[in-house]
Amino acid sequence: MSVAYLKSGKPETERSQDDTRTRETVEAVLADIETRGDAAVRELSEKFDKYSPKAFRLSAEDIDALIAQVSEKDLEDIRFAQAQVRRFAEAQRASMTDIEIETMPGVILGHKNIPVQSVGCYVPAGKFPMVASAHMSVLTASVAGVPRIVAATPPFKGAPNPAVIAAMHLGGAHEIYVLGGIQAVGAMAIGTETIAPVDMLVGPGNAFVAEAKRQLFGRVGIDLFAGPTETMVIADETVDAEMCATDLLGQAEHGYNSPAILLTNSEKLAKETLSEIERILTILPTAETARASWEAYGEIIVCDTYEEMLDTANEIASEHVQVMTDRDDWFLENMHSYGALFLGPRTNVANGDKVIGTNHTLPTRKAGRYTGGLWVGKFLKTHSYQRVTTDEAAAEIGAYCSRLCLLEGFVGHAEQANLRVRRYGGQNIGYGKPAA
């Protein structure tokens, strides 16, 4: 196997040091919120966002006034995007059915899909106002039937971003707070004097938000560990360097630590893409951010074969995987670890981020090995139930249950079953004897 790195990113040891500093910062902030509640949240908002309004929760009048600042064209675009997200989420919800079956005469088993009762949706807006994140979390929770949807977003340039607030409101948020970062997810999960705690946290964010969600997991549910954006382009010579470079830098502009990887079996394409990236960075308005990400986290990997490309892609398990080859369907069939696939040159990751309808909150840091992204099913809990409707079934299943409990040494468990055998079985099925 021949896999060569034409360009490598920051060593793993340095990335681990960054993680340690983030973890310690988050621990201290969450402990402060736990101890001092609203006072800590306000101080943190003043410190990190220079924002200290009379109330962090927006009133209905506040929301109406902010939406009035959004142009009709922008509102039309938001509604269009939300229609696409809603249509796909509704189809996903329809695929999740309650079931009830009779496994043997008189024994009925089933499950119900029940919405999580309260969800906190974090929508980033500090560096870029992430309007689309409101569709992905708030709207999807609404389609799932969550009865209390809390949305939080940081101020953008010192004030609530009207388009983000409009998207939250149109998506179905019941409470909207202008709060950012650790203080937002901490307040929603832990609760304060003015914010009732939620049962689940969802939504993307920076490294601090992702770490806060990790530390709060267990106290509340979370969607997944959504850290800095990752993108991978899998390409052969069916596409050119401009396409590859554009798709890599289009995601690298998210932040200073957004991995972007080109995986190819063409050394020619690899070298041309490297040159094209340098050209685009001279004209890209967000080049300061994109360049920092590319220099520290960008990689170009050259493989000999498509099989090597596949194995490498599955090992890296990138959040976004743009596939542009002469065998895109082969990758669709054989890829098993990723966040979302974008197949062919006609689509791209930005479509998924903003408008096409699939959810953009996706697993990062190899989490695609064990989970998919946010979807309507994440807001639903599948709960089982059982019912025994005849004396004969109670006695028969009870006899089996008793023997299996005693096999493990659980005498009290066995007596639960024995009581049913005695009460409902009479002499038809003797205690401890095999069922007829």
C-alpha cells in the first residue's frame, strides 16, 4: 500500500495540547455557572461577548422588531431553505413507526417513539451568523414534536442578528436567548434562576462549545460531539484543481482549526490543487481564517489505487466527504465512516450546510465511526412496552423466565415469575418444568 502526504497538518501532539487547555477552561466555566447561576452567565457574556442586556431572553416584541429588519428577499430565502429541511425531516419522521406485535399467543410487545420533552439548540453567530443552524436544530426538533424548544445564539457585532432570530422563530423556537459559547450551553443544561434546564443539547459550535457538551453529557443528552468543521475531497482526474481547491477552502474558512483534506490518486491533481489553493488565498475575502486552517490543518494525500483512497477515507472518517470520481456510486456503497457524502461535482458541502435539506450538524473527530449526524430521530426516544393477555401465556412465559432467572442465581427475579405460574397456570404448567 502506498499512501503519501504531499502536505501534512499540525502534529497530533500539538492538537492534544490545545484540547487540554480547552477542557480546563470549560470545567472552570461550568462550575461557575453551577455555583452562581445568572450572575456567572452575565459576567461571562460581558467578558466574552461584551454584551449585557436587561434580559438575555428576547420578548415577542423584540423578536418581531428584529424580524422586521430582515429584507423580504432574505426571509423568502430562509423560508425556502426551511421548506427543504422540513420536507426531508418529515420523510425521516414518517419512516419511524410505532410497532406492536404478538410474538406468541397472548404475548404482545411494542415500542413507541416519544419526543424528548425539552431541547436546547445552540446556533453559532459570533464569527459568522449561522442562520442555517437554526433550520437544522430548531426546525428538526419541531418536526419531531418536541414541546419545549429553547434556542440560544451569541450576539453578532454586539447585537442579536436579525436573520438568525428570524430563522429560530420561523423554525419553531419557544424561547430565544441571546447568549453565546460555554455560558449558553451551560445555562441551558444546568439551569439558572431565569432559565429552566433542558433535557438535551444540540447544535454545532467551536471547540469550547463541543467540549462543554462533552462534559455535560449524562446530565443531559446531546446530539453528538460536533467540533470544528472537517472536509475531505476525494477526487481523481475527472475534475480539476480549481474545483478541489474551492471545495477545500470553502470549508477551511469556518475557523482557524478546520481540517481540510484532499485525497486523490493523481499526483498531478494534487500538485495543481496545492498551487490553486495559493492562488485563491490571494483573492478570498476570508483568506486570513482559511489560510490559518489550511496551513495548520490542511492535508493532501496521494494514493496509488481507489481501494487505498477508500480505506484512508474510512480511517479518517471526515465530517464532510465530497466525492468527485469516475465511480461515485462505488464510494457510496463502500464508505462506512463519515458524516455526510456529497456525490459528484454538481453538488457541494455548502449545499448541505445551507439549503438542500439534509442536516448539517454532523460527527467530527472520527465520531462517524459510531454515529451519524443530527436528524429528526435524535429528538425521539424509542420506548418499549409489553403486555400478557392470557393466563396460558403468563404461565408459559413465566416458567421459562423462572428457570432462566435461577440459572443466573436471581431467586427474587424467579419468584416474580413463579407467582404468575402459580396464579395463572394451575397444574397445567408445573413450576420448574419445561412448557408443553
